[in-house]
Amino acid sequence: MANLVLGLASSHSPQLSTPPEGWAGRGERDKGHLELIGTDGITSSFEDLLARCDTARIAKEITPEKFERRHQQNQKAIAHLSRKLYEADLDVLVMVGDDQQEYLLDDNMPAFCVYWGDQVKVAGHEAGPSTGGQHLIGYSTEDQHAPTDSALGRHIIESLMDAEFDVGRSSFLDPKRGGRAKGGIGHAFGYVYNRLMTEGIIPAVPIMLNTYYPPNQPTPKRCYNLGQALKDAIESWPRDIRVGILASGGLSHFVVDEELDQAALAGMQAKSVEKLMALPREKINSGSSEIRNWIVVTGATEHLDMEVVDYVPCYRSPAGTGCAMGFATWE
């Protein structure tokens, strides 16, 4: 039977792969964001957020020295997760991430979608307006086609249906449709291929959650239960293989909310559905919605111990915008 031997979680923000001298430029672009969720749970423009926040405190967080130190912390944590990935000698990696209208659009946006095609396209990444004209560290500019484990993917779909999860499924990515990815998998997965799979591609089963877009975002409890069902699916697979599961995304962004993040991490470390259900629902929207991906992996790894490798609150503007980077293992 298959064994689920490793859990990993990592933020995937492009800020992770932006040199520190480019962080302030990302903060400048945040000024055009009209739906920033503040630490008070109120959604507002950048200017309104700036009027409400503790600018004196945040000013100490956006110095060049802090940018450089946090960038180095991030790179160290990414390298650590990459080492763990290969030390586990995995046959397959189940990847849990969200699609931000890169492939899935409003004509059909399932809460859960399992990809079970024979391979998946990972689109090359070019420097452009969204990156301030900078090439992202570690990213290929060429399209890649990565292998998957379609048989395990199908088994997971069937097992989840038996567990009363009505999951969507996809066996190919149509190059004629989709949003920004145009026939490729979204950036939640592209990050894993470009920044973590640095010593060779591991066959994967990508699972897409609609963390981001109302009204069919799964609840934290449903995400935890999905993780439990994924573990059952993996460990009922008759092949003798080693499987890992990875969450891509989070933590709080596009406003850094350290209190929210610490509450989420505490709930995960305690394996407490109750604590995770208590997370303020109005706050786990926008980028912070990706905490749901971490909750899925928490549910799948109840038999393993969680270690928070690092937590790095990466502020980038006087209004407190940025991304709190999180990195964790379950072993």
C-alpha cells in the first residue's frame, strides 16, 4: 500500500522570488489595489488602509535592512523545504494549491478539482508589469511539461467521491482557453516546479481549491476533512510507493496580519478543527484565503508532527501591505 510520509507547506508569493531592492516597487503597485483586507477585517482602498494603520510601527518594518534580512530568511527556508522534498525519496507529490483565474474561470469554478492528465504544462515566466520588469529568481522562461501520476489521480477522484466529496476533475489543460496561464497550470503549482523541484521533477497530482472566489469557497472544516479523505485515498492505493503532500500559498496577504497567521499556525500545530473553524471568515479571503491549502495538508498529516520552519512577515509599504511568508514540514 502507498504511504503518506511527508507534508510540506510554503508560501508562493512572487515577492519570494523578487530581489529585496524590488520590494518597495511591489509596495508602490499595491496603491492601485481597491480591495485590501486590513487587520481589522475591513476591506478598503490603499489610502483608507493607510489612514487606519500604525504607520510608525510599520515604518520600522520597511527599511532596506529588513528587506534584505527577510529575503535571506526566505531563501534559506525555500532551500530547506527543497532538501526535505528530496530526502523523503518520494515517488509522487500531491500538490494542493489555488487557481487565480489562470485556468479556471467563472464559466466553471469548482470548489475542488483534481488533475489526472498524463502530464501538465508549466508555463515559462517572463518579466513584465506584474514583476516590475524583473525576472523572478529561479523561474524558467521556457514552457515545461511535467509528468503526473494519472492513475493515482483517478484513484483519488474515485476515493473522494466515495467519501462524499463531489470533486471536479480535469484530464487536460486546453491551450485555447483559460486566463493568464493559457493551457498551463497556475502559479501556485509553477512555484513548486521552479523553486522547490530543483533537482529533478517528481511526478505529481495537482489538486486545485477555490480558496479565492466567493461564493463557493470551502470552509476550514471542509478543508480539514478533505485532507483526511486525501490521506485515506492515498493509503488505500495498492502500489507500494512513497507519497508526499504539499500546500502552496499563504500566509496573510496582501496585508500582513501576524495575529491571523499565528492563530492559524497554532490551530494547525494542535491539529484542532475547532481552532481553525474559529478563524475570522472575513479575513481568510483574497490572498489570505490560501491558508485553506495549509489546512488541507494539516488534515492529511494527523499522523505526522508539524514543524514551522520559519515565519517571515514581509511588509513592503507604509500601509502594511505585503505577504507573510510561511514554511512548514510534517514528518
